[in-house]
Amino acid sequence: MSEPQRVEVEILGQKYTIRSEADPQHVRDIAAYVEKRAKSVEGQLRGPDPVKALALASLYITDELFRAREELSKFEGDLPKRIGAMVDLLDAIAPRR
């Protein structure tokens, strides 16, 4: 990774300076995603409450992460079985010499 850089982002009207080794555009993309989720939550609240909106958005985003990890784990668990089935199929089609 490269040297940490400072990237300024804005989420719900609040500016934040993030120090990261990641590509600055990647950091901005993440901030934009967080803001999008927070705004969607904010629209469901009874009044403007950016702290509550960000807290709820963080829970929803974390839920997405956990579900994605679970799906990846299932896929990785199935991988040896799938590879074995492919090898068996290839052996049936073109036996080894």
C-alpha cells in the first residue's frame, strides 16, 4: 500500500478528514455510500437526527457485511465439492491416460 493520505469527505453536511492508505476515490466512494444509506434512514425518522441516522445506517451496512461474509463462507465451503464434481465430469468425458 502507499503512504497514508488525507481525504476530505462530507456526510450529512458534516466534513470529515480521513487518513487512509487506500485510493482517495475509494474513500470518497465509501463516504458517498454511507451518506446514501444515512439519508435513506433519515427519511424514516421523525425529525432530522444525523447521529441517529448514521448509527442506524452503520447497523444496516454492518448487516450487509455480515450477510456477504456468510455467503462467501458458504461458497468457499462448497468449492472443494464443486471442483471434485468437475474433475469427475472431466474424467468421464476424457479419461486420463
